[in-house]
Amino acid sequence: MAAPEASTAAVPTLYTNNTLRNAFGGVLSFFILLLIGVLAFSIRLFSVIKYESVIHEFDPYFNYRVTQFLTKKGIYEFWNWFDDRTWYPLGRVIGGTVYPGLTLTAGTIWWLLNSLNIPLSVETVCVFTAPIFSAFASWATYLLTKEVKGAGAGLTSAVLLAMVPSYISRSVAGSYDNEAVAIFALIFTFYLYLKTLNTGSLFYATLNSLAYFYMVCSWGGYTFIINLIPMHVLLCIVTGRYSSRLYIAYAPLVVLGTLLAALVPVVGFNAVMTSEHFASFLVFIIIHVVAFVYYIKGILSPKMFKVAVTLVVTVGLAVCCAVIAVLIALVASSPTKGWSGRSLSLLDPTYASKYIPIIASVSEHQPPTWPSYFMDINVLAFLVPAGIIACFLPLSDASSFVVLYIATSVYFSGVMVRLMLVLAPAACITSGIALSEAFDVLTGSIKFQLPGVTSNAEVDAGETSSDTSEAQTDEVKAEKPDDTSKNRPLKKSKKKERELAENPPAKATAKAKAKAKAEKKRLLALPLEASVISLLLLVVLGAFYVVHSVWAAAEAYSAPSIVLTTRSRDGLHVFDDFREAYAWLSHNTDVNDKVASWWDYGYQTTAMANRTVIVDNNTWNNTHIATVGTAMSSPERAAWEIFHSLDVKYVLVVFGGLIGYPSDDINKFLWMVRIGGGVFPHIKEPDYLRDGQYRIDSQATPTMLNCLMYKLSYYRFVETDGKAYDRVRRTEIGKKYFKLTHFEEVFTTHHWMVRIYKLKPLKNRIRGKAKKSKSKTSSTSSSKRSGTKKKNPWQ
Amino acid sequence: MDAPIRAREALGFILFSLLFSICRSSSLNHLLISNAERRIDLSSHIVKVYLTLKVENAGSTPTSEVFLSFPPTQVDHLATVEALVTKGKRKKTTLVRLDVKPTELPDAPNDAKYFTIYLANPLKSGESTTLEVLYLLTHSQEPFPAEIAQSESQLVYYRDSALILSPYHIKQQTTFIKTPSTKVESFTRVEPSNRAGTEIKYGPYEDHPPYSFSPILIHFENNSPFAVVEELVREVEISHWGNLQVTEQYTLVHAGARHKGVFSRVDFQSRPTLNGASSLRYLLARLPPRVHSVYYRDEIGNISSSHLRTDSRKSELEIEPRYPLFGGWKATFVIGYGLPLQDFLFETSDDRRYLNFTFGCPLLETVVDKLTVKVVLPEGSKDPSAVVPFPVEQHLETKYSYLDVVGRTVVVMEKKNLVPTHNSHFQVYYTFKPIFMLAEPLMLASAFFLFFVACVAYLHIDLSIRK
């Protein structure tokens, strides 16, 4: 802990008293941290208590399935896993296309527990991985903020992070997704970076690369780290804050980190070949140039140095121009300019909606609305500016990093809702700093106003937390000339004391500064009433945040989305239709049957029903998805041909019209048309639109009323209530009575939410007829074949 | 329809008469059955046959063994055979259960299989006694047509003999067959036979020699769902901390006529009586009283459609599968519950403990093709032995559960073809020292202690090279 050295150095007479106090402080903060961990874990259990211990949503089902495979078959099989149950007939190389961090983490936990003879199922481990890692993330936040502004701010930020709604939304029990462990990895990597920056220790630099490796394993969002840290390094260099500590914090990270990142199959050579990583290499070159310049400056006389500079700058510029030209040429030759679609949509928020409907069709890739900021980070939104100001008083290397982090993450969260998750830790850290600084000022001034407190006690009591960072930076500055003390890992306070004792000038300056600060503080003291009231207001603000977070955890974010519930007058009503359909598929169809559905349900179908799907949520092949989209938006006969060519036996559609479930396939239909039309031009979006709107009522276009999706959704729907009133679209449907000729209904769930149809087999040709029109069929069949060729992209 | 069947029956009759004359067993012929009445209940998919035999010893030596014979096709489906004898006179009659065991006879005609009833008191020459026999047949009703659509009802064949197959001479016999509804498509006529309401009567037939056989075929409507559990694994875990945890894994199948073509939810919901009449909508499980923490789930999570009713004598769990089961459809699920240990675990006088628990499947009106009962004894228990009222296959396994070191002994019992009458109690005896209960808490405590000691040691050791 950083607190002890400052105060013991400042007030040596109270040495024994203070060690006791610090010991208590240490124990206290340990228990507070423990409780924060418990809080972070338990606030995420609402989903288990209110619903059940089950995997949520879509992507987690895939991760769960991969984890099951890993625990069953082992790590080597996992790396070589070619999954033939998805993307039929293409298949997918899972081992090489998945971020393995989460899977390996959960698999390791499971293996560890089972080798201790604790027979938890893989599902249980997966369900509770996210809450466990949120506890880790809040501890990492404590460490990070402690590096910036001391233990007090650290504890406050950790509490805030433990229950920030944005993070809860991605890490409730059952939400077994990459982000669950990635946020911990992100914060921990940043912590180790700042730790290295503050200590200049190569030990932490190595740990930092390992943490970065874990982050690369876990989430595609690692590019945020590998761009943010270079930005910070550049900022430090530009503002004249270059030091050997900065070099140690950065250079090993780039070298080791890139090497390690390239070990992850899904990243591989992307770590050196895509534009997302180029910034880090550029800064890597710059920092070496700067380091070299500093070195030369040290050994040359000022005059010689000037000459050398002019010489190097002219030659260097020429070389740089050549290199940059080559690079630009290389990058420009690739179609996406070396940037992946998702990253491009980060830089240009309108990119996705313009060019890639498949990215735009995912709701979490849309830009957020203002209320979602309030929903997701609540009062932190107001505390962040205060925290940024506190970071500037005074500005250290670490606090400038926090400022940069919050600024960039605010931008990214504005682009994609999903990246709100990256903003949340930054907002928690800055708000924690703001709150802790405010508490320091207010409690400090109350203490000054209260009679009967000696000034000495005031100094060390009031300042323990606020002083730390300053003392630390002071200390670091004091160490600067003394190179020998830098490389030593500063682990224990005891050692630090000794070191400080060795270092009398530092001690003296610290003492003098503490005294000066006490003076300053007396001047800054606020009136008693004002500080008491503002203290109360801050507590109320915190209480408001707690209430909101608990509400968000309990009500807004804990629904598993595969089972829906509504509360009506006659009690709780459960809609468990998805699992009903998947269970039916898994028990009553052949194990090798292929099921076609819109890609949203791909992961769930493979995981829960264990059936081969055509497309799934890993949207890697746009053409394949477009084929399914085309089939869904084609008339029955054409759709049958497409599905038949794909060996599909069952078609699954999700229909919410009976009970009013809004995210059904009819509402997603515009994306099927748009994505299908993007690849197969005979699907034209205007054919489905009336007055620029997708309609299914009597105003709908004939193309719409004859397409497969409409027919499969509304087949015999009119017989339920006689009117065929769609409760989602709030209208009566356009075409009520129709028959299916190429599909037959084989299963519909209890509330009609999932309907499964079977492709009818080819009809036997009637002999007599065939003979009669022999000459005719030959001509028509050839024309037909050419006709189907156009419609059917698989022939 | 009638004529060919009768021809076949006549053929069978001749065949059996011939056989009878060839292998006339000398050891059997001194008994004869003066009166036999058979009631066959076909109202569910489990065929219940009540046989009342009046046995007379016509020989000179007393005998205590009475043989029952079954055709080989029936023996495979025979789940249980029980025999009772009436004792006492007139009003004070009591029923006494008799031992029944399968027997091999060397000169069995046409592979007929035998069961021996061991009488409590040997039947002396000239005496007679009345035996009540109950046997149950599973998988004996064959759906015809084998595939039906959603709106059709389920028709089945039942094959048997109009005459009771017996190694003894039967003086007079009658057979009553009860069908679930009045809808009977056809039945083989063996005069005198007639049908009234839900009952078909064959007989009375007089004086038939041993091994008389007259095949009959009844084609009738049976819309009761054919609930068959293909495999059931029951695991009973004993914890001496006061809990008995039961986990039952079911693979359920509807073994009736296979569903064909379309399943329409509209029809199923709007006209439930006409549509899917034979579908399996819910099941009833009878659990012991004082059951707690009941769960009902499958591999993809909780199944929310179940109701538990408890009272002081029994608990009833009504479960609905995720979807209604039509013929040929399958479902798997798990039911688990906890029970207070003191209701099921007792101590013998010689310091051994024994578990007293029901063997069969708690679902009502269900056939279990294969049942595995696993009794997980607590860690450290010794000398396990199981006592089951009927023959089962047994072996021992070891299971590792929470923080086990040596593992728990598991007594595994397997049996095929079970019906609800198998729900009788079995006992597992073992010895256990209560000190083993403390092993795991002590282990945990010492692990934590060592961890703290390690922490303290680490904080007090200075490993740095430079001072």
C-alpha cells in the first residue's frame, strides 16, 4: 500500500501509532475489498434466483457448446475442431476462429473443481463464470485506481464498478460471453501498464504482456488496448513526459504482446498485418527514436547535438516518406484498406449501415440513445467531468492515462451500444476519483472546523488517501535521479521505509511538502455546514446509484431471453416456447437433419437441439446468410428449391403474433430482404414495401404476401381467433386463408412462438402424364432449369 | 375377417392336441383344474390378467408345486407373476401370498415356459384349493395401423388364446376380456363367445386336455397413452447429515401408434378430444411424503410445467413434458428431490444400518424397459448388501462426490421390464462409523489453516537478495 510511507515519513514521532493504524487500514480495506467482491458476485445472481441457472441469449450458447466440447474432448481436439454441424455444407473451423479465452478459463475452472472432486456440471461453471470475473474486475479496478489516486479512490471505484448497470447487463449469471472475462482482462492490463509506468519494473512489464495476451485470447476488443496505450505513450512523449519508465512500460508490451497475440489462432498474422495494430508499431518506432535522441543528448555537447539533429532529421524524413509510401500502397491494395468491417464502423459510424447490412442488423451495433447512457452508467455520467478535473490536480502519467481512456471510450460508446461496456470501467474509475476527492475535501474541512483535534493528527488522518498519489508521484520524482532504486520491485511498505531512510533528501522534501500542504488545506477548508450538507448530498447520490443498479440488475438485465415471463392478474405466466421447440427437434428428428432458420437462432439450435444449421450467429459468410434470406423472401416454390439444394429438412420460424413477442422473424424480415437482395439482385426491397414500410396487413404488396416467411408465420393463424389479428403489428393480416404446397407443419409450440415446417419430398412423376407430354416437358424442363438457375444460387 | 382366423385357430388346436398326446408328462398329470376363470384387462397399455384356478389333486401323492405355463411370445413380455391362496372359510377368508419362480421343464412342448407356484401346505390327494394368480404383460398390444395421423384414434391388436394354456386338464374355463371402450373392430370367435359393452366373453369351455390352445385376435380402440420409459436411472444418495437425495433420469417414449405427417397446434388446442386422443399430455408421479426441493428439468434447463401436491401420506407430482408426446415421440427429463433421512434409514440390532426404499418407477401406469437403481452410500461405509424381493442384477461401483478422497460405494441394481407393481421396498445394509462424517469438514478446516499459515509465513520471510 502506498499510504504508509507518506505518513510515516512525514511524522516519524508517531511511528508506532501509525503502523498500528495502517495495519488496521490494511485489514479494513482488505475486508472492504472482500465485501466488494461478494457484492459484485451476488448482485449478478438475480437471474438465477428469479429465473433459473441457465445459459442466456444467443452467443453464450455457442460458448457453452464449445466449452462442453473442450471438457469432453480435451485441448488438442479443441484446437483442431472442425464443426460440421453449422454452416452446412461449409462447416466452420472452430479452433481457429474463436477467441478461446473464455472457453479455456471456464474449462480450467471445471477441470480444477473436478480434480478436487467437486462434481459441478459444465453448465453450472459456465453460468457462474461471469459473476466470478466481475468480482475480479472490481478488484482490478481497485488496483488501477490506487495506482492513479490512492487507495481511497480505488475502493470507491471498485464499489462503483461492482454494480455498474452497463457491466451487469453483460455479466449476470448465465451471460456466458467473452465480455464477461474480457472486461477484467482489460482493466487488469491497464493496471499493470500503469504499475509498470509508476515503478519502471520489468517484472510488471512482463506481467503486462501476459495480461494483454489473456485479453487477446478473450475478446476482439483487445485492439482498444493496443491503440489506447500507444496513444498514451505518444501523449506522454509529446507533453515531454518521456522517461525510461515509459519505455519499459511500452516496448516490452509491443514486442512480447505482439508475439503472444500471434499465438492465438484467431489473431495469428493479423497481429502484424492489419491496420488496427499499426499505430502501436508506429509509436514503437517513435519511442525508440525519442529514446535514442535522449541518449545522444546525454553523451553529446549541446552544439554537436544540434548538428546531429539537423543531419538526422533530413535523412530520417526521406526514409520515413519512402517507408510510409510503401505501407500506404500495401494497405490500399487490400479491399477494406486493411481494416475489418467492425473496426471501420467504429471510425466511421455510418460505414456499417451504408455498406454492411449484416453488421447493421445487429441491435447492439447501433449507436446508443441518450436514455441508454443514463440507464447504463446512471449518476456516473455526472461525476465523470468532476473526475476528469480531479485527474488534472495534479496531472501524473497515470492520471493522464485515465483522462485519455475516458475520452476515447466516450467516443466509442457513441458509435456502438456494445462498447458502452468499455466506457463503464472508465466512468467508474473517474467517478471514484471524483467521489473520493470530494469526500477528502469535505471530511478534511469538517475536521479542521471541529475543535479539539491536534494539527498533527489532522495532517495524517485527513490526507492519508489524497496524499498517496501525490506522495507517490513525489516519490517517483525524487527517485528519478537515483537510478538504482528504480528497478527494485516495491512490494512491501517495510522496504519502502528503508529505502526512504536511505534517501534523506527525498524524505526531507516529502516532509516539507506535507507541511506546505497542511497550510494550503487550511486555506481551502470549507464552512462546516456546507461540507456537512454536501457530504449528505453525495451520500444520497450514491444511494440513488445503488438503488438504480439493484433495480437494473433485478428487473432489466436478468431475463435470460430464452424463457419469457409476464405478470398478469392470475399470476406469473411463463413462455418457454424456444426450449420446447429445441427439445422437440432434438428428440424427434434424425440427428443428421439440417434445420434452416434465420441466423439469430443458429447457435441455440446447434447447442440445444444438436441439429445441423445452415447459418448461425457467427456471421462470417455473407453469401450464405443471403441465401437463407433469399429463400425466406422468395415464393414457396423457389424457396423450396433453395432449401432442397441445401439438404434442408426442417425450416424453423419464430412468430410472435399470437402473444405479442416483438422480436420475431417478421420484424427481422427487412434484414432478410436487404441482406438477400445485397447478394442476389432479383430480390428487390421495394417489392416488399408499401409507402416505404414493411406491411403485412391488407395494404401489403403481393410479393410480401406470397413470400415464404409470411406464409410460414401465418399458416392457419386465422383459425386461432377467426380474425387473424397480429398482436405485434397490431393489425389484421392481409392474406388469411392459404395452403402450403411444398412445406408441411410438423410442430408448433404452445404459444406459437416457434413453428417448424418440413420440406415435402419431391412428388413422384405420374407416368401417364409424363408420357403424354414427353416432347413438351423436354422443352419446358430445359427452360425451367435455366429459370431455376437464376433463382437458385446453388446450382 | 372371421373365417381365416377361425381356420388358423383350428389348425393351432390340432397342433397342440398332437403335441399334448406326444409329451404327456407323468409328473404333472396327477393335478387337474376343476374350474378356471380368467379376466384380461386391456384398459391401459399394461395387460392385467387375473386368473382364478381351482386346483384339485387327483393323484395319489401329495404335492406342493403347481405349474403355470405361458407361450414363449408372452414370456418375453411378462413383467410379473403373483399368486395368492385363499385361506379360511366363508367370511374369514384371508389371502396369503405364495412364492412364484420361473422353472425349466425338460419336456416342454413348443417352447412353453413355466412358473412354479409353491403352496404353503402340500395338497393332499383328493383335496382342492383356489389360487388367485395375477400376471402383467407389457408391450403386448400392437398398434394397427402402425401409423396414425393426429386426428385418428389408436387401434391395437391383442393376441392371446381363448383357452388357458395349462399343463393340466381343465374341466371348465371362462375368459372375460375387458376393452377400454365399446369400440371393437373385430375379435376372433371361438364358440361360445359373445360381446356385451366393453366385455368380450369366451366360454365356458368344458373339458380341455393339457396344452390346449386356440389363438384369438382382438382389434380394438385403445386411446390411453402408451407411456414407456425406455431407460430410467434412479440414484439415491445417502447423506448422514440428514438428507436423502434422489435423482431420476428418464427417457420417455410414447410406444403407441406412430404419429404420421402434420402436427397442427390449432387442431390440438381447439378440439382436444378429437385431436391427439392418444397423446401423452401429462404424467403423475407419486413421491414419498415430506418430499422437499423437488426439481424437474432436462438437459437444457428447467421445465416450468409441473405441480406438486403434498399431504401427510403422499406427495403427487404432476409433470407435463415440454411438448405433448405423440406416438413415437421421445422426451428426456430429470426429476430430483430430497427426503428426510429418518424416514428411510434405520439401524439393525447388530449395529448395521439399512436403507428401506421403493424400487420401481414413481410414475403411474408406466412401463419401464430398463431400470438401474444406484444407492450411493456415504464415504467410509463398508460391507454393503442389498435385499430385493425379486431377482435383479447387482454390482458395486465407486463414485466421487464433493471432496471425496476414497470415493463412495455405490450399490447398482439393474432390472428389465418393470411395471408399477414392482414399486415394493428393497433394503441396502451397510456399516458406517459416524466419525467419517467429520472427515470432510476437518479436511476443509485444515486446508484453510494451512493456507493461512502459508500466508503468515510468506509475509514474514524476506526473500530479497539485497538488504
